[in-house]
Amino acid sequence: MQENKMGTMPINRLLITMSLPMMVSMLIQALYNIVDSAFVAQISEDALTAVSLAYPIQNLMIAIATGTGVGINALLSRYLGRKSFDKANRVASSGVLIMFISSLLFLVFGLLGSEYYFSIQNTSSEIAKLGTKYLQICTIFGFGIFLEIAFERLLQATGRTLYTMCTQGLGAIINIILDPLFIFGYGFIPAMGIEGAAIATITGQIIAAILALFFNLKFNHDVDFNLRKYKPDLHIIRKIYGIGFPSIIMVSIGSIMSFGMNQILMSFTKSAAAFFGGVYIKLQGFIFMPIFGLNNGIIPIVSYNYGARNQQRITQTIRLGCIYAVVIMSLGVLLFQLFPDVLLGFFSPSKEMLKIGVIGLRIISVHFVLAAVSIVLSTTFQALGHGMLSLFSSVIRQLVVLLPAAYLLAQTQNVHMVWFAFPIAEVVSLGLCIYLFYKIYHSEIAILETEK
């Protein structure tokens, strides 16, 4: 059976097999984010700023979807490792249902809250108008991203990551193709500006969700998520959120951080906010997305082998995960240090944004290698059912250290000083993660061999 490879295949080969398709698909996804912002920047800097200010809400959607997906993935893998197939099916059906319900909450927000969200920010009426249009489309039709992630997590948990590469890749490619057509118009397609960028985004997500559903129905025989056969199981739902809720909060904290950083940077200039949300976040994603793809391979392997009580395979997975993450992040540091002006050139920057961005990319990227280890260790906490530890480390990094540090550094009246908040926060986060992992390793992982 497919689940057995997570308990028998050599770890290096297994981790690559599980992670590489996700890393490729997430790289394509990151490329879409860059291309999307590059096209929006051609409309105007106001449009890029509007998309930057809308990012915290879009990130909140992703937080809820991916966090719930972490719970589905880890719990489903654990039950498969224990050969509890009936419970695994309940996880699958309950997970799909709560994903759809979550999308309805953002539909309501899109209809009633988008305009208010921009009204409370320190921005011009033109930016608020553009941002409201963009955000409404992305939230009202947000069911695509929720269902896409739900169906992809079912494929990942059963080892079928190649299919998730196809779904994410196709969604991103469709988005990239539709962006210029819908933004600038072509033939019978009218130019829709920033609204066209939003329509391209949700179209790619919906098509990817449909393809992921097809792959599950056609090829994923390890789980049955028939909602008619398996009624919602409140006990299973609580377990999904018990694992995934800390991850939801953890990624949501990124929305709070982005919102706070936008307000700090807007006090300098809109170019600083446009650089941070519209350029840096997208370029950073190109470096970080492969790490998140790696994590999607780590979670089911660690969860499965924890259920199977195999200490050696767990430690091998964590060690190799850290090595691969550090190598990827090191390449990212070199890219940001050597070619910041080239990277910024994709976004049609003004002279002011170019000046801010070159220095900003070089300062912020210093923390990438440290972040590699922190991310892998936090992922291990989630896979072992200790999502609250991941949440705790994220709160410390982004809310307790990063935002206050950025605010204090902003008092120097030098925008370049604000970027030093990122390496400062990462040093604290890494130290905390190492300490927490040391405690978990000795209390839960090291003792597994003695239990056999």
C-alpha cells in the first residue's frame, strides 16, 4: 500500500520524492506572485501599493487554509501509519467540509468589510478605491484557494505529491497567462486593470481546485472523503484544529506583522510600503516557498514514523530537512546580495523605490539562513502534535521582537534602519526553536526506540 513507503523507503530518497514536486509547484506559485506584482506595477505605483495593503487579508485566507491543511495532513498521515483507515476517511471528509465553510466567512467579509478595511489605513482615496476592488474579488471567490488546498493535502498525506505539483503548477501558469490579458486587454477581452489581476488570481485557484478534486477521485484510493457516507465528526474536527489552529494563528500573525509594517513604512513614503508588500514579500516567497514545499514532505514522514514509533527515521528526516533548507536559503542570500537592482527592475520601480529596495533586500536577506533552521524545527513541532510551540516561537519572532524593533528603529527617521528588525528577530527565534526542540527530542523522540 502507498502509505508503507513512508515507513520503508530510505529517508533521503523519500524526502526528495515527497518534497521535490511540492518545491517545484511552490516555486511556480512564487513565480506567479512575482509576475502578478510586476504586471500590477505597470499599471501604477498606486496599484502596487493597493495590492500591498490588501496582502494581509489574502495572507489571512492562506493562513486559515494552510493551517487547516496542516491539521488534515498530519492527522491523516498519523491514522494511516496506525492503519486506522476509517478514522483517516473521517479526517478527509471533515477536512473538506470545514475548508468550504471557512471560504464562506471570507465571502461575507468581501461583501461587507473590504471598503472599511482600506478606510482605516493611512492612504489616499485612489489607493483605497483600487485596493477595495481587488480585495473584494479575491475574497468573494476565495472558495477556490480553500478547496484547492484541502484536496492537495489529501494527496500529500498519502504520498501523491506529484499530483499536487500538477495542480499548483497549472493554477499558477493559468494565472500568469491571464494576468496581462485581463489587466491590459487583448482582442475581445477588455482592459480591466487591477480588477483583471484579481480575476486572473481566482480563476487559477478554481481551476487548480477542480483538477485536485479529479486527482483524488481518480487516483487516491487510500482515502474516501464521501461527505454522504461520512458525516461531519466533531471529535475529528477538534483534532484537526488541535494540530492546525496554532499554524493558522502562526501564519495569521504574518498578516498582523505585514499590516503593522505597512503602517510604519507609510509614515515614511508609499514607495517604502509598496517595496515591502509588493516587491520584497513576493521576492522572499521565491526563496521561502521551496522550504515550505520541503516542510510539506517533512510533516507526513515525521507524523507517520511517530505513529509507527520509529525514532531513527524521524531524526534522519529532521537532519536532512535542515541541511537542504540551509543550502536553499544560502542561494537566496547570494541572489539578494549580488543582484538586488536586477530583482527590483522587474517591478518598474521609481528612483525612490529602487534606492529603498536595494539596501532593504541586502539587509533583510542576512537572516535567511537562520530562518531555514527555525522553519524546519517549527514544522517538526507541528508534525509531532505540538503546534502551540510553533505558534509560541512565531509570536515571539513577529509580534514581540520584530514589530517593536521596527517601530523603535523607525524613530531614527531613517527607513533603512527598519530592515534590521528582521535579522534581530530571527536570532531570537532560532535560539528559542533550538531550546524547544532539545526539550521535545529528549522527552518524546529519543525514547521511542526503548518503547519497542
